[in-house]
Amino acid sequence: MNHAQSGTSMKLHTDYPLQTRTYRHTQAPFVTLGVPVSRISHPDEFFVSVYLTWLHRMTNETEVHTIAHVSGGLKKVAIDFEAVSSFRELCDKVRTQLSAEVCATDAEMETVVCVNREIDSERPLMSWNLVQSDEAYVLRVSYDESLYKSSTMDDFIGYFIRILDEVSENPTVAPDDFDIVSETDKRLYLALNETDGPYPTDKTIHAMIEQAAKMYPTHVALEFNGVQLTYQSLDEQANQLANLLCAKGVQKGTFVAIVLGRSIEMIISLLAILKAGGVYVPIDPAHPEDRNVYILQDTAAPFVVTNEEFRPYVNRLRADLPTLQDVVMIRQDEVYFPTAKPEVSVSPSDLAYVIYTSGSTGRPKGALLKHAGAVNLGVAFQQLFSVTPSDVVTQFSTFSFDAAVWDTFGALFWGAKLYLLSFEERLSSEAFLQALSRTKTTIVPSIPTVFFNQLAQYDGLADCDLSKLRHLNVAGDAMYGENVRRFQKRFPKNVVVGNLYGPTEATVCTTAFKITDELPADLVHVPIGKPIMNYQVQIVNRKNRLCPPYVPGELLISTVGLSVGYLNQPEITQRSFIEHPFEAGKVAYRSGDIVRLLRNGNIEYVERKDSQVKIRGYRVEIGEIEDKLASLEDMQDIAVVARKDTTNEKILVAFYSTKSGHSISTQDMKEFLAARVPSYFIPTHFVHLQELPISPTGKIDRKSLAVVDYTPQSTVTGEVVLPATETEQLIASAWQATLGLHAIGVDENFFEIGGTSLKIIDVLVKLKPRFPGVRIVDFYECPTIRTLAERIEGLADEHVAPVRTIKEGTMKQGSTPIALEELPTAFGIDTETELPGLRDVFITGATGYLGAHLVHDLLSGSDATVHCLVRGTTNQTGLERLLETLALYFGEDFAKQQSDRLYVYEGNLQAPRLGLEENQWIFLTNTLDAIVHCAADVRHFGDRQHFEKTNVEGTKHVLELARSTPGVRFHHISTVGIPEELALSGQWASIASTGQFPSGLHVENVYTDSKLQAEMLVYDAAETGLQATIYRIGNLVCHSETGRFQRNIDSNAFYRMLKAMLLLERAPLVDWHVDITPVDYASGVILKLMQDSRTSGKVFHVCNPTPIHYTAMIDMIRACGYHIELMDNAAYVNWVLNQTDDRYQDAIQFAITQLEGDGAIDSPYIFDCKNVEGLVDKAQLNRTAVTQAFFEKLLGYAAEIGYFPTSQQTTSQTR
């Protein structure tokens, strides 16, 4: 099918799908542009990602990419949008980079864009051709009808033309500051906001209830705890209290607080205050006293209405309330006042009440609401639920929460009976349902989402008659489809479930979604629906431009029910209540809620705008964690909050309840999340509660959770066994001190009760003086007190030394070092395959330290296009992560200039086919000529299974790509730790005698062993014909010229060793030839060897061919102004383990890990580099020279960023 449409400009601007990365292109004669498009699950989402995302995502993207076939080669253009102020400037930049006279043929692209030439692609899913015709251009689009609807393509073209027209008319417009929504989208917004409806604009809240009292005087208006009140009695008693208030001095606009519990008196009081012209301020005595005092002070309320029950409470508060003039006792003095209403003139535009909401500053904000908004709300209530005088409406919400306005007035405006639920009926599902049955409730205006989730699990409906119930509405938190489906299975089919949304600032309810039919099985997030009567909404980007369907943006609300602002907070009011961006003279409220518009006109809630927290410097989306955990089968309610642990470190704690009432294995939840979110998203603690605390507003009370004890509960079933033996008690004491726990069972798992790799070090500091043989790895292999105690007692029997050393008798002080050769000598099938030039190189681990330098060298030292597998996060795309890394190490200029040759694929090393889309996989297997597998978990300690998943299984998945790519060369990055560990364990001699690695090899260190097993996989693949090379990397340090080191410097063992030396001013005296390999030397050597055909089937030790002796290194450190005392090794260990000087306590933690083999030890080994030296020129080898100047750069950079102390600081410490 073809579409054709004329245009007046050929300024072309497009965006690449969300799933991979962004491309853009513009006017250029004879340019053919191909854009690979990811497979999609929903055609409507496609045009969003291709043409709309550039505007939405511009706020996050630093680089935007375009690819173009120019002069027979693949050419991509990178534009730094931070530096582009107009579209005209963008055009100029792209023209410069895309200058060419001849177009190449576009072969297999799924989407093709051409200017002034025919499209050569045989079967693209979509092709775009812009052809000049006289003074205009004609756009022809062809597409696959089996994938795209005609209406979708109409919209797609509309976005495209809209951009062309806009930039033609206004070339200086900022890229995110003009509308790109189509006419269809505008009609969708118009239809969404066609909510105008009649309501009595001359009526106040109390006038509406007075009208109902006249029409239905004998009808029951209220019922609570067995007491009923008719409409006539309600009106008369409210009039009496209103007259009393007027006599006390209440005037129009006077704030009058109500301090009462749930009761009929509460409703009489608020109605009386309104009749007297006052503004009611509901105060819940159950709320924290300081909050209530603040509200009373903020409103300066001169009057409080209360009763005998709460008189002592009010009297206690009076000392802090200088503006309080009088306390009015209901059911006392007002009985002497007339039942006729007072003559007070109140208009719909007058204030009616103040509801306090939580504030970002920690103090609540008082939202000021008018009569008109509540009157409109009551009419909308009737429109939604067809309320009649025969209805029974159940009131759930506390009166200090705005939902009570919805519940109360929605019933009393129309003569219905309002049943006030008791305390028990608001907590117990059974009592609640029995109340509905007993009262024959027809409408439940709103219950909290958490309470609804409980109802969905309730199986005791046999004794309840809910045949009268028509509507049950839910509000407060996100509603999940699974809970609705459970509810629908248990409850009568006639019950319509409503999902309501609305902020206090817009008078309770803004949108509503009715579920009248069985909810589809694939619907996860229940929409919040459409705006109710006389409410209008817009979804906008940061520049207040409308977001197209499916693009998230902030919800703006305008309505007659809009608050006039926050009491006494003009600055916050000004930020939140803005001039309407689309209707002059109107005000819109910034909700702070991120939502998106669906094609069916409903709105879907996404998250709070401010839901991010930072954990260890990483931005974490709380909502994403909760969303993933909510999908667990037994999960009922979940809330993740940021807390401080005993060391004042910010951590995440997940509080949850389950349908079964039983806890879920913490380890299972951590593993579940590990497969779906970044590691820093995983909460430290998981706390099972029978019920999550609920705020008076009906939402999960996160503020309460902020103080709930998160002490991990027992991870064992049955009786908890406390430590009994002396060893167990000592271990338990160390764990308790580190984890901040009071008692720990001997079968508790260290990592399930808050333990982390960092906390292991703190425990070791406490345990090693008594048990010097205990090591980090023991915590992973023996994670309970019982098993660790058994391990420690076994170490004592084995007389294990506190410091890891080589086998006894293998070395003598000052002996000639033993060179570990680059073995195996050769592997794989010996073929005479000619090595193609590096054209398309795929690299894993590109955001790592060595990986980033390899990307840099490939871009600057070859003509290759670099394809990078990068894991994206919620807050950063893979492209953003990579460019941020390149900018960190090589400057923003390099990132901007070279990024045009970068492809970024968001994937997962641990997933089959690397988590790539089908078309991405096909593209790569038909394109690549080299694969560099650089990604790995390089920590030296940790859980064996984790290393297995990342380093071994990950290698399997990368090898799968290699096996599927004809003629590809595989370059595997490994570690010199393999030959060293094999030598230390006595296995190297037999390998050296044969020159080969036998099957079944293993070493003790979990990291090194995982890298060894990965190597074995490469050897096996080579035996089937894969051309492979292995590069064993040495001890990588800083850049030889700049001294710059990796961003996560604290995770590097060598730098931690140096830091321990500098802080302790002591080091062990050992005989060790230290490998110090500059990172730029390593990456340069690898690039050199990658381009040499003689390297296939070889192993290369990429390390310093001239290691420096340990004592010479210490001398260089001393020459930089540091004092280092060399001590006998045994004396040093004893000094560290028994150190009590407070000055050294932080440094001891660094020293402890050095005793595990990560530090200085006697070693006879160096690494033979003959294979490297035979193929690399001398100039490159000279970059490895470890001179005094080099060490000054190394130490200087680390001191400059604050990781190392300066020599002056250590001198001061000594004094």
C-alpha cells in the first residue's frame, strides 16, 4: 500500500526506536538513509518511538544518531543536541557530515528513507521516499500491511509532515518547544475533555443539603453505631450549631477547626460551620499531635468544635495555640439556639474547607477549596453512579482526608442514606462486607487500594448478601489487574468496580475508570480513566507541549474545583498552580503525576514525578522495584522505602504483605529482581508484615514505614536456634554489631538479614584477631553462623595461616622469578584464513574500564564501526551510559566527535541471544567480522553462582553469537590470575610439560575459576572451527599519560592495597615482582593484535613485560613524600589484627582484604609475554615503563579525587 502527501520542505528529521537508539537525518542531496527498526508488539507504539521520542527523550539524550549509506559505505552522523540551538544549525551540522554526491544501494534495511532517488530495498517493512516535484516535495511511504494499520501510517506521516512544516516556518525553534501532535491526537484530547455539564452554579454545599432536607425530610440521612438521623434533624441541628458559632463571632471566611472522631456530630459540625460562613478545618485526633498543632497554628483558627471525649486533648494543645479564642462543645450550648438557619450570605466562590496534604518540606500543605468545586463534584457523583434517595452510600474515609468530601456530599446532596463505617468495619474485610450486607449498601464511593486488595482475597462471602451493591470504587494507589480479576471471581457480577484518581488540590476526584466487564487477562495496570464532569486534563512535556499517545508526561488539571492555592505558601502555590498553557485566563494545576494517554482515550498512571531516590550514587526508581515485586504470585501489597542503616548508609527496604499470610523467601525475591533490574535496585532488607500500615487517606503509609523496625526476621522455619558454642557466640556478636541486630539464629543467612560484601569486611575486622584464618570467601560458602563456625573450627584443626601464601618450599628469598608462559601453546583448528580488516566490531563490557579504552582505540585507531552491548537502566539508555563513560575518560569532545561510529544495543549478557531483538541478532550475524568479549564481573570475592551466571553463562551467550556469524574472529578478554592461581595450587607444572589445558581444571578463587571455565568454553568452540584469541590481562592501573583511573576506584584491589599502605604508613616486607600495566598500553596492544592474522589460536599475556620489584615500588612511593615502614610479614599481620589505635580503624578494613591474597605476598612468579613482545613494536612496549614520574601521576590522580591521602595529610596523621 502507498500513501503520498505533498510537502513544502525537505528538512528531514527522524528518530530511532526507543528499544535501541536515536537517529536523525536532514536535507542532503542524493542521500539514502536506512534505519533498523526493532520488532514491535503494538503498531501504535511504533510511530511514537520513531518520530515522537526525539522530542520527549531530548531532555535525557546527549547524543542523537543517524545512519546513512553514503559513497558506498555506512555513515552515521552524531549531533550534540546540547550544543544545537536551532533546527537550522542542526541542518548545517548534518549537511557537513553527510556531504556526498552518490548514493549507495540500501540492501536489507527494514525501514528506508530516500531523498530524490528510488528505493532499492527489496522488501522493507517500511520505506520513505521524498521526491522533488517542481518547487515542492512529494513523500511516498510504503509499508507492510500485515504489521501496520492504515490509520497508524496516516498518523505516522502526520507527525513527519508536522515537523517539516514547523521547522520550515520557524527554523530557530527549540526542538522540544513546538507541538508535534497530529490532528487525530488533538481530536483525542478534545474528546477526552468534552466534559462540560450543568451544575447549580448558584448553590453552596449547605444549600444543596438544605434542598435535599426539604425534599426528603423524613429520610434517614446518617447512620452510625446504630444511631440514625433524618435529613430534617440533620439540617435543624446544624442550624442550631451554626447560630451558636455566629454568636461566638464566626464570620464569612473564619477558619473553624473540628476535633472529633468519626461520628454523626462530625457531619453536623462541618455543615454548621459552612452555614455560618466559616471554613471548616478537619483535625483527626488519631494523627500525630505535632501535625495537628501545626495545622491549628497555620490556620490560626480562633475556634475549635469538639465534644467531651476530646476536650482534654484540645486543652492539652491550647498552650501552643495563642490565636485560639474559644472551644465550642457540640451537643451542649447549641440546643438553646433556633433551628432556623442563620442569615449569612455565602457564595459558591467562597472557601468551604482546608485539607492538609503531605509536603516535600516535611510540613503539610493546606489546600484551600471552594464551595463551587464540591457542588460540581456532588453532581458528577450523581452522574457517575445515578444516585437516588433510595440508595445507601457507605462512608469509609477519615474526614481529614478529602475523599470524605466525595463520600459525604455525594450522598447527602441527593437524599441517600450515608452509613458511616465503624473503626472495625474499616479494618476488617469480614466486618466491612457484613456491614454492606446488613445495610443493603448500593454504592461504596471509595475504599483504599490496599483494602480492596484484601477484599479480593476474602473467601467468606457465603454469609453476605451483596445483591444490592452496584458500585465499589477504589482510590489511593496503583490498581493492578490481577487483584481486580480475583475480586471479580469472588464478588457478584453486577458490581461495577471503579478506579478513581484525583489530587486534593482539584477537589478529590479528577478521573474515573469503570470496569463493567471481566477484565482482560493481559491487562496489568488498570487505567485511571477519563476526566469526570467539568474537569479537563492535559499531558505535557517539560515545555508544556502536549504529549502524543503512549508518551509519558505530567498531568495538568483544570476545573471549577481547582484549589485557590496553599495557605501561607505563596512560592509553592506559584509553582504548582500555573497559567494554563492552552487556554488564556485559566489556571492549571501541576499534579506531579506522570501519566500517558492511551489510544482508547483512557489515561494510564505511570509514576510520581519525584519517585526517584539515590542509593550509593545511583538513581533508583522506587516504582519500578514495586512494579516488579507486585507481579509475584503471592504478593499482596508492596512498598519500598529508603532508610538509613546503623552505619548511616542509605539503603532500600521492601515492606510487603502476602495473600497467603506467609513470607516469601528473601533469596527468591532477590534472585527474581536480579534478573529484571540493576543490582542497586535490589532492596537490602525484605520485611514481611501481615498488613502494611495505611494512612488516614487510605494509601500505604510510607511515612510510618520510614520508622517501622526493619530488623530482618528469621530466615528459617521452625524453632530459631541461638548460638551455643563460644565460636558461634563470637561470630554472632560480630554480626550483630555490624548488622545492627539484637539476636541472630545460628541458621540465619548472612545475606538475607542485611549482609553485603562491604559488611563482610567489617565483620572480618572483628573476627580475624580471634580467628585469623577466616576469609571473605568463607562467608559465601558458609553464610550461616552454624556453618561458618564449623568452617572456623576446621581451620583451627588445619592450622590455616592468616595470610595466603604460596606452597611451602616453592620459593626462596631473592631467588630468580619463575615466568609463567602463555599457555596453551596453541588451540583450535589451524587454518590459513586471511584476516579481513576491522569493519564491524561487536564489544561487550564497553562501559567498563578496559572496555571503554578499547572502544576509544577502535574509534581512534581504526576505521571500524563499533557495535556495543550495553545494559540500559530506567534512568539512562545504553547509549547515554556509554557516552557518559567515554566523556569521563576521554572528554566530552571525543564523545561528541567519535560517537557517529557507535551502535548501541540494549541487552543482557545473561540472557539467551544476549537479550537482543530478532532483527538485531540477524543484522549482527550478517555484519560482524570481530567480537570482543570484555564484559565480566571482576570482583575477586562473591557468590559462586553469580560469577557462574555472568562470567561463564555470559561467555556461552557471546559464543553463540560468534558461532552464528560466518567468518567472525572472537577475541576473549581473560586474566593472568589463571596461570598464577594454577601455579599457586601446584597445577601449573603439568600444564607446562604438555603445553595444553586438560579438562576439569579448577582453582579456588571464585572469580579466577569463573574466568578459567570461560576460557575452557572458548577452547571448545575453537575446536569446532571458531577463530579465537585469548588476552590475559594483568594488573590494570591508570593511564600512562594522565594518571586517570577507573571511576569505581574503591573496588580495585591494587589501589585498595596502596591506600592501606598510605593510611597505615606500614606495609609487609615481601619478595614480589609487581605487575603494573597502564590501561592505555593494554587496550593498544589488544587492538594491535586484533589486526594481526597470526594471533588466531594463541594466548597473550597483556601485562607489563618488565615488572617492578615490590621494594622498588615502595621506594617510589616514599619519593612522593609518603612515609612507609616495611615490617616483617608476620609482624605486620599481627599488628593489623591487634590494632586498637582509633586513627587506623578505617584503614584496617582496607588492610584486612589484603590478607586474603589481594595484597602483597611472597611470590616467585612473573608473567611471560613473549607472544606479545614478538608482535608489538618497541615504541608501544616503552609505554609500560614504571618510572618515578609515572608513580607521581598514579598517586597524584588518586589523591586529587580524594581517594588517597596526600603526603601532607599522612605526615600530619603521624604527628
